[in-house]
Amino acid sequence: MSIISAPTLGNISFATSAPSFKEPRTANVDGDGFSAMLKTLAEGTVNSIQNGESTAIAAIQGKTTIQSAVMATMQAEQSLQAALAVRDKVVSAFLEISRMQI
């Protein structure tokens, strides 16, 4: 399967391929699956924000250009907005599940 362009968020790529049904997947303690994806998303967001802050400080000190500081800050803002959108969807899904009758 060839993918021309796949969106990315931090270190997470949203490119998908057909799942392999050779053996059933089971959750393990190592963080396989959804929790690992959320952990990677959170770590990528934190790294992006830290990079934006350090680049902005370097620009104030004259060690880098204003353009690079603005780009890093905008990337940090975009990562934070994406993380907040994922959080909102997770909370919404949890509330929806909690309203279901058993």
C-alpha cells in the first residue's frame, strides 16, 4: 500500500495500513495500543512546547532568528491544540459510555 501524504502530530503518524489478522492482539503491560498512542502524543506535545519556549528565549537573547522562534511557537501551539482536541474526544467518549444503560 502506498501512501502519498500522511498527516503527522509530533512523533505520531496517522498513516494506516491494513491490519494483520494472523493472531489476536492482547493488551500488555508495556503500553501496547491506545495508551501507548496517548503517551506518545503527550510526550510529543511536551517536547514541542519545550522546544518553542527554548527557541523563544534564544531569540530574545539574540542567539536565533525571530522567524525560527515564531515557527517553533506556532508548532507548539498546534501540538497543544491537537492534544486538547484528543483530550476532549476522550472525555466525550467516556461520558457517552457512562450514560449507556447496562
